[in-house]
Amino acid sequence: MMWQQYWTAFVTIYIREVRRFLRIWPQTLLPPAITMVLYFIIFGSVIGSRIGQMEGYSYMEYVVPGLIMMSVITNAYNNVASSFFSNKFQRSVEELLVAPIPNSIILAGFVLGGVTRGLAVGFIVTLLSLAFTTLPIHNIWITILAVLLTAIVFSLGGFINAIYADKFDDISIIPTFILTPLTYLGGVFYSVNILPDFWGYISLANPILYMVNAFRYGILGHSDGISIGLAMLILAGFAAVLSYYCLYLLRTGKGLRH
Amino acid sequence: MATALEITDLHKTYSNGHQALKGISFAVQEGDFFALLGPNGAGKSTTIGIICALVNKTSGQVKIFGDDMDLSPNKVKQHLGMVPQEFNFNQFEKTEDILITQAGYYGIPHKESVERAELYLHKLGLWDKRREQSRLLSGGMKRRLMIARALIHQPKLLILDEPTAGVDIELRRSMWDFLQEINQQGITIILTTHYLEEAEQLCRNIAIIDHGRLVQNTSMKALLRTLHMQTFIFDSTTLLPDQLHLSGYTYRPLDDHSFEIDVDHEQDLNELFNQLSAHKLSISSMRNKANRLEELFVSLVDKNLQR
């Protein structure tokens, strides 16, 4: 009976989240599609044709998995960060806090909402990319697992950002100053193998490198010397640690209860 | 009768060092209509916030229908409905969706949530606005929406934090009728308000908090009995004489047709009317100069300040 109640609460939060990003699709689904088409045209077709091959693949083939992953990362993160923060800002988060919902259910509802938007945008970008290149799909399970874990990790990251944020500016600082640089330097546009040794080693500290490479391996069957097992382990580890931290924040009421 | 709410030695110190609650204890019986009063910053909203899990207490115990808030938070929350002071719903959601979503948070299946939303939208006069974005509702409608939302899971204990603030008198009175109706149906109600007339009219028991301490906790009748002196204003249809002596009463003329008289709580109003009749004064109306509860409230808070 209790689990039935919790399931209903979870579905309610999830549906509310999905409805939110579908209702404002010109802000949530359209812009990443346009941005990625521009990336495909400029980096793939215009500049890519001059770059030639990267790790034995055409530049367009090489760059597309990274661009899909980039859109999944930013959209999963932004969805949870903006949605949870606006709940805080409007104080409608109190509706959740007074209700008999375990913290894990609240977290799961928001995270799955973020994952859904990340995957929805990823799917749209994937469809658009087919106009520019082919995606062979080397291993569907690794592809799915990599994109799913990445969306979960960044949804959790967005949740933490929203909890700490006091004003709307605070939810754009992390994506602008941390997420975007890490993504751009995470092997989306180039192979780490072409970097000097020092920068190659530095790049290994960037978790996005593992995510992009695991996904690229799932699609092309190639990674830049990154172990897929290690990449999955890192992703699962991040998901576990961030989940625990989010639950800790909810339990203590950080940013939510005085 | 069971105890709906039991608060024991509740303390709250905010991170800035402000001691909002300094060990308050009181109980509310099931079925009661209970007033929690106090001046601004007294600790009322902090107390309500702690009861509703929106504020972390520093120490103390909160029990709702016998269950400890710390040990069984979700069981306790099931019984609680809360109407906060400020609007706290998503301004971009439709009125109906706010209620259905809230019901979902309490695990109520969608079909039943829709039926309940319809019931409370009708009861609170919001049915015609069900498809409107909540931000487009008037202030009074938003207040009613928050009451409907708090009732959607049919709680046993309803807490209202200044529910009629900024609401016009007609709507306020219709809300009083509604609250009395649901109280008669068995819902225990705790009300905070700055309209002391409202508390006097609706509530059977009362607690007054000031500077984080409980300064009074008794029945409304017992509290009002402690009032020693009341001042009544009388309107006369006949012209008042230049001199009027009323034995045992202090008389003060206000104008040609009205005057005020101080009446001790041991004095008899019949005797006063007899004397007024003897002076051939025809009284058309009589009213308290000030709200009785207001006088007591001010005196209790003043005493607490002098401590």
C-alpha cells in the first residue's frame, strides 16, 4: 500500500517535469536542435572537410557522437537545475516538502525528468545528424548505458546546483564556467591522442572524456585509448556518489529548510 | 478525545543566532478550532513551519495524532494540511492541475484526484477558473486555491497561517463559514491571524506566543473572562441631557446622541439599562469600543515586553 502511494507520487513528479519541458519546447527542445545543426554544418561539413580524418574516421563521423553527448549533458543538467530552482524560487517546493514523500522519490522524479529531456534532445540531435552522416552503432548496449548514466550524472549535478543556488544567476554559473569548458575539452571535437603528453594526462582527469569515449565506442567501435569498463565504472561511481550527496542535502534541508 | 497536536519544549535558533522559539509547549485536541496568536516576529510561522517540516527545529518534540514527527515523518504528514501565509504554488500551472498534482504527491490515484479536485473547486468557488493559470487569479481566489490544495488529501489537521490576510470582508466571512463547516465535520483547525475578531469568532481555544515564549494558553471563554473592564458606545435616538449621572458607571458624552460607558465585568448591564430608561434615553444601538480579544492581546504582549 505504501509503495503504491510512493509510486503514484513518483509518477506525479515525473509527469509534471516532462509536461514542463514539453510545454516550453521552444526553450527546451528547439534551441539545442538548431545549435547542433549549426555545429554539424560548420565543424562537420565546412571545417571538417579540411581537417580530414580523425582516428581513422571522417571528422563528421568522429564529432557526431560527442555532439550528441554534449546536448544530452547540457539538457539533462539544465532541466533539473532550472526546474528545481524555480520550484524553490516560487516556493512551490513546499508542496513536496509537506507531502509524505521520501526524499529518494523526490530525487528520482526530478532526475528522471532531466534524463528524459536529455534523451529527448539526444534523440532529436541523432535524427538530425543522420542528414550529415551515418551512425553504424557498434554496440547498442554500451551506447544506451553510456548515454543513460551520463544523463543521470548530470541530472544529479543540476539538482545539487539548484539546491545551492540562491538566485537565477547561480544556475548559469556552473554550466558556463565549468560544464562548457569540460565538455569542449572532453574529447568532443578532437582525440586526446593528438594532444601533447602533458595535456593528454591532464585530460584524463576530466570525467566527460570517459562519457564521450564510452558513447563514441558504442556507436563507432572506437575510443581514444580509454577503457570502456573504466569509463562505465567512473560513470556509475559518479552517479552513486552524487545520489548519496543529493539525498544528504534533502535530508538536512540545505537550501530548502531554515 | 485524542490529542491532534502536542508540542513539547520546542526551541528554534536560526543560523544567524536569532532565537525564534524559546521552549514552547502546548496541545491541541482533536476537533478543536485553535488560535495561535502573536505579534509579528513572535514565532508563530516558525512553529507552523516546524510542524509542517518546512523548518528544522533546534530541539523539542512534535507529535501529531500520537506519532512523533522525527520518528514517522511520512505518517505524520499524511494527516496534515497546510495553508501558508504566502502564495507558494507554481504560478504558471492551471488551477485544476495544482490540485491534481498535489493529490498525486499524497499517493491519490489520478482518477480520484480529478474527482476530489472537482469537489473542492466547486466548494471554494473556483470551478469556473479551473483552466486558468493560477497567476491570473485574484488574491482572494489564490487564497481559496491554497485552502483547496491543503484539503485535497482530506487531512485530519488543517493549519492556516493568516488565511484571510488581504481578503475583502465578504470573502472573509464566506471563508469563516467554510472553515466552521469543515471543523464541524471533524477536521481540527489551527489558525494564525492578525484579525483578532476572526480568532474570537471562530476559535474555542487559544495560545499566544510572544518573543518565542508562550504567554497564554487557555480557552477563548476563560481568556475573555479575565477582561475586567469593557467600554461600550451607545447611540441614543433622543438628545442627550447636559448632565447625566449614572450611579456606579463612568459616563462620557461623545456628541449630542452618543456616549460611552465603562462597565466592570462584575457589573450588571440590566441595571445600566434601567438607569438609562429612568433618564428617558432611548438606545438605538450599542457596541464594544474595542475588540475584547484585542484588548487582552495587547495587555498580554505589553506585560511580556515589561518582563
